[in-house]
Amino acid sequence: MQIMDFLSKKAIVTDIKSTKKEDVIKELVDVLIESGDIEKRSRNKLIESLMSREALGSTAIGQGIAIPHAKSDCVGKLVAAFGLSSKGVDFDSLDGEPAYIFFLLVAPLDSAGPHLKALARISRLLKDKYFRDTLRASEDDKAVVRIITQEDEKRV
């Protein structure tokens, strides 16, 4: 499984404006709506699912990374949005550091396999400091797609 299999090129934002956890999640859900991956009428329900997951424990895994995720009947297949924050956001990270790189994942209710594979894939790629730094320096969505695609191809 490669990241670009479930991350739409239209669901990438390189200048997250939000400064709070819930607002970042809302902003990324809105990107999924704009990309056509999620219907607008599902917005509040999906935000609620994502915030319920956050209440169980932060999805910020440290090193400036957060992977908010949830399962929902709002989607028929695994979808993702990607975001970058230049200022960083307090996401209750395990290491106490702000998050700059965000992968928001939404999976169908009955899809444990793809959901876990996607989380593992993203986590594995983001362990690479050079990859993280290159992503953080991205100027636009095309650069993000290029960087992720190159990394995906290196680690098949």
C-alpha cells in the first residue's frame, strides 16, 4: 500500500491556518469535502468521530507529526488529507512538541486492515528525518505529492 493510493492530490494544504487541535481537524475535514472525498453533510459527524478518537489519547506521535484518524460510515474507502503548519500546533504530543505535519485518515467502519496498514505506512515513512524535513519545507501541494511519491517508490 502506498500513501498516494489513499491521499487525493486535491486533499493537500501546505499552509494550515488553525492553531488549535480541533480547528486543525476541522480544516483538514473541509479539505476532504472540497476534494470530493467526503460529502458536506457528513462534516459534523466526522469531526465528532475524530475528536472522540483524540479523547482516547492524542494522535500526535512526536517529532512534529500528528495522524488524526477515525472510522466512519461517511466513507466507502480509506481517504486521507495532508496538512502542514509552519507555526506548529499544540496537539498534546507524546514528546510535548508542537505538530507541523498532519495526515488525517478516515476509514470505513468495517476496514481494520487497510486502516492499520495506512497508519503503519505513514508512521514508517515519517521515521525518516530527511523525509520529515523535506515535507516541512514544501512550498506547495505539487512538491508534497512529488516528495511522498518518491518516498513511496523507494520503500515498496
